Amino acid sequence: MSETQAAKTPKKPIPHGVPDPKQFMHPVLLRNIGNWKYHDRPRPGVLHHVAKSGDEVWTVRAGTQRQMDVWTIRKLCDIADQYGDSYMRFTIRSNVEMTVADPNKVEPLIKALEENGFPVGGTGNSMSMVAHTQGWLHCDIPGTDASGVVKSLMDALYDEFKNEELPNRLHLSTSCCEINCGGQADIAVIVQHTKPPKINHDLVANVCERPAVVARCPVAAIRPALVNGKPSLEVDEKKCVCCGACFPPCPPMQINDPVHTKLAVWVGGKNSNARGRPTFMKMVAAGLPNNPPRWPEVTEVVLKIVRAYKEDGRPWERVADWIDRIGWPRFFERTGLTFTKYLIDDYKHARQSLNASTHVRF
């Protein structure tokens, strides 16, 4: 094969690794990689990039509902084609970003997005879209509907997404179980099981691989047992921390409960090390009702924290930095939350678990 023929032959896609992003980038961005003079924000939701070559490009960021149907995705593509330059991408927090090289296209693009229900914002010192897990729609082990909790929170915090009035970035997350999805966030809503699993002993032998279930328990609270003449499992309830890790490999160990599955709110987690080291989250509210479809109790607690942070935080302080400065007693005073015995971290294996990390040693 000649060099000319080889150049015309399409390159086969690489079936592993990170996809090449350059093929989807706006030509102005691609042309100026590593050659930027400065970046600024003309208004909330709009990023302005100026290259040393003199090129300028604008990125408009809007919020989405994350779990989107085909109609919604096609609607976004139509907006990008009609009002933008046909270049669109999704961020890790499910914001949609459309890039244009003509400043006259920015305002029509913003108007089209907002008229179709996609609020423009989420830049600078504002609240980003809430990162969340699948919930009842897609997941097989949820204790709550993370998507529903997010809808409730975003309705209440809509203005904090649209405007840049917070001390710094504010990241929220929700998790519909305790063990699979989730991550560090300034404020996080996480499921809290309060009772050990109820075991259907008639199904365990046919459905579960018992050694795998025993190995899955982080506190060695599960052991094999013989119940009614059938191989099964039993739980030492004194050891059980109600994490739910046994439920995915063994559905007969049902841990979800309409009454005893609660929600908890955690604060102060962040992955970045800007102006301060990465931090773990701390629980500040426990036993909140798992109360669909609007979860008013959870929303009220999150609103109290956001309002106190907005009022008392200093410029550039993340939630963790704010709490470090004022102290935990004053945090509970400012937010009006009640400190209870259920917020004390008494997990005795935490030292061993944290020492297994490459980042933490004590």
C-alpha cells in the first residue's frame, strides 16, 4: 500500500482508553491549545477565552436534568445547530456547553436555551449542577431516588445556579445507596440504612453465592448458617453497620425499608487542593425521612447550610474552609442544626481503613 493510499484509509477506532476529544472540539479551541492569553466571564454562565493569536471564543453553559430522553438530546442538538456553531459537550456534572466564535450569537443562544428549559449558569462562585446517582429509574439497589432529591434541591437552589453570589464554588451530590456511587462534595445527601437486612432464607441458597456475600461485608458481620435445613446466612447485628454491601450480591438480604431507610446530610468534602488540602465529608444531619416526591426535610436542611455559608463565608472559602475557620460548634449555631449522638464517628475500623490509603497516614 502506498503512502497516498494509507493516508486515505480511515483510522480504526481504538477500542480502549480515553477517546480523542480533539475531533469534537471547536476549531478555534483546537487551533489555540496551550496558547491562551486569558479567560474571563462576561456574565454568569458564559466563559470568554482570548488567545495570544487574537482569536476569541465564547462558551455558554446551561443546566440539564442529567437523565435525558432522546427528544431532549435532539432538542439540545437543534439549539446548537441553529444558534451556535454546532459544537456541544457535556461536563462531568451534566452541564451542557455550547461554543461559538461570534459574540453576536451569545445572547440568542442564551435566550434559546432558557426558553427551552435549560437555565444558563453554573460558572464562577455559584452552585454547579448536582452530581447524582441513578435512583429508582436505572439502579438495582437504590434506597432512595437520587434524581428526585436532586430535582427538589435544584428547584430550591435555582437562583444559586443562575447567579455568582456565593463565596466560592459549591458542589452538591446525592447518592441513592451507601456503597456504590457518590463522591466528595461540599454538601452531600446519602442514604442511611438504620436496620440490619431482613433475610429470606428460602431464597438464599438458590440466588446467592454465600462465600462472596461473606467476603463483601466490611465488618465481618455475616457468616454461613443452616436455617430450616437449608444453606443460608446469618447476620451478627452487634457488628452490622447497616451499610447495605450484602444486598447487591444477595437480594434476599433485603435492607431497604419504607420506614427505617433514612437520609443523611454530609458537608465539607472536596477533592481539590486549591488553598487547602482535600478533605473528607462529615455527617451533620441524620435520620431524615425518605419522603418522596419532594423530600422537604432534606431540602430544608440543605437550604439552612447554603444560606449560612453564603452569609458567613469569606471570598474563596469552600464549605470545608469555612467550617475550619469558624469551628464545628459555631457551624451548628449558624445553621440551626442539632448535634446528636448519631453524628459521632465511632467506627472502630476507620484507622485501619484510612491507613490503607496512599494519601493518609497516622
